[in-house]
Amino acid sequence: MQKAQNIYWKLYQLDIESKITLSSLALNIFRLRYYNDEIFPIHIPNQNEDTFIRKAYYGGHTDSYKPYGENLYYYDVNSLYPFVMKEYPMPCGKPVWYSNLEDMDIDSMLGFIEAYVVCPKTINKPFLPYRSKTGTLIFPTGEFIGVYYSEELKYAVGLGYKVVPISGYLFERKESPFKDFVSSLFSSRLEARKEGSPRGIFLLHERK
């Protein structure tokens, strides 16, 4: 821990004892060294925006399966979260409210959308969640209305869902602000591995 403390202080003049979690430390480093608010302004949502967007927060989908196969190949994906942070566009700026999205192409949207959804009964593992009136989270087939992130709706369409956007907040699409952040820290991680340093010192680690 003392070695990690010395490294972070030398690189960023930050004392790790001042941060409760690794996430808060990473956020501080990003804002200190890599974030440019003129190029990529981050909007703090007002109450209406926050209330609407939070409807799209459902939690995880956990199922239990007993898979079986022979002569299989197993593939391991490393650093998937940092890769997505670096390579994919992000919603930027102040969101704009649209009360009628029915005539817009969903592929052009980036934001949080209330949509009418139809999941065919032929889909064995439904993708989109729905929260019932009792608060139970289910993944149904059939017709329902919910609020979702636009990229989830696009993926659902690719699976065979019918999606009709109704209303929502749309953002400007911009190149990820995390490119330099991810590249720099990932390079530090690789350098640490070459030198035989403990892997836990750097922020970006393997995701499997």
C-alpha cells in the first residue's frame, strides 16, 4: 500500500488515503489530468431529467443454466470495459427533450427513450427488462412500455423485437472523452507487468 501511495503521489500528486474507493481515485485522476470540459461538457441533470433517466436503470439479469457441449473452444476477453470506454462514442452535453419520437429513425438516436416494445414469443431469452406495478423485475415477451437507453433498443431490434420510440431525452454523440485516459493507464499497467510490479497498483485491470 505504501508503494502504491508513493506511485500515485509521484504521478498525480494525489494521496490514496484521501479516497475511499478505487473508483473515486480514478475519477479524480481523470478530472485532474484528462478531462476537457470545453470539448466534452458533462451536464448535471435537473430533477425532471434525472427522474426520467433513472427509469432506465433496472439492474442485472441473472439466470442459471446447465450448458453442455463437446469439442468446445473457450475465449477470454480482457479489458473489455476499458475498451468500450475508449472506442465507443458517448452521449455529451445537455439532453434535449422530444415529446414525439415516432417519426424519427431509432438508429439516429442517442439517449434515454420511452418506447412501445413487442417481444416475439419465439425469443427464448428475452433481453429487455420490465418493472411490474409491484416492482418486480421481469424479462417478458409480448407488449409493454418502458424507458431504455437507445443502444439497448437498437440491440433489441437486431434480436427481432419491434420497437416504437415514443418520447425521451436525446444527447449529442461525441468521440469518447476517455481515449487518452484509458490508453495512458493501460500503458502504465503493461509497463508495470514488464517490470514485475504488483498488478493492483494501476487502475485498469483485466476484466474476464
